[in-house]
Amino acid sequence: MKALKERILKEGRCLPGGILKVDSFINHQMDPVLMEEMAEELVRRFSDVRVDKVLTVEASGIAPAIMVGYLLRKPVVFAKKAKPSTMSDFYTAKVFSFTKNREYDICLSRNYLSEGDNVLFIDDFLANGNAAVGVIDLVSQAGADLVGLGFLIEKDFQPGGAMLRSEGYRVESLAIIESLEDCQVKFKE
């Protein structure tokens, strides 16, 4: 997606270790106009599948998921990274966070994901695929169907995208980064 790539080149900041910061327009301060454009493109790419629910993991995936859900007129649910004291009946899965360098449990109330739901997962980044694997586990526990995984940015030099695709999952990424070597963003053509 051209607008996203241009914004990454203009405002993205590369840090050592393969980290791309896009916090000025995606995951800290957000540009709602760009968020809407990205959601429109994700909706277009998944227009051939039935979606009952949009699912993400807190916190960075919430904004794009809300926009996708709004456009689809479907509910959006997010897996929580900490179990609230008020949640008693839930699915849980373990996820390792690359950016936080720690493992945590994600949880999702059984009230919001049911057998037969057609689920579209939306997130900001795809790197190692850890959040996606955790969500796949939650969807499986519920007996729901994962119809696709949509990401704003994919780091092709990390194994997540290849792993998910090799397992037969449909993955759509709006900007695929081939390399961040020498802190230079190189997009996959």
C-alpha cells in the first residue's frame, strides 16, 4: 500500500536489532485518516470471505481492528494480556513478545468467541508470528474458523509470515519489509 510505505519512509525510525518504530502514526500517536485507508484496503483484500468477528490482541492491534470492524459492521474483540478479576470463563494461550522480550498469557472471554464464528485477525505488525500463533490457539479452542490474518506491516526477514503461510493460513500484509539492514527500510517488491 503506497500511502503506508511512504509514511514509513518519511516518519518510521529504525533501531538496531530489526526494530521499526512507527509510533508517530500507528501505535502510539495515530493518524485516523491513514488508519481508515489501511482498514479499507484490508476489507477489500478480505472481501471474498465471510467475517463474523474481528479479533486482535491489545494494545497496538486495537485501532486497526476497530476500523476494520467498523467498515465491516462486525464486532471487534481483543485478547487481553492480563486476566481481569471480573473474567471467570475464558480461553487462554501463551505468547512471547519480541518487543518486550517476555512471555505472557493472553485471554479472551468465552462469551465473545463461539463455535462457528468466522474470525478475521488484524494486527499492526507481523514479525515472528507469536501473537498470531496465540490467536490461532484461542480460535481453535473456541471451535471458530480463522478466515484470515491481516497486518499493517510485515517484517519478511523474520519467520512469522513464511511460517503462517506454510501452515496454510491466508496472510495479507499492507507493507512488507524485506530488510532493515544498516537502518535502511527496503520493501519487498
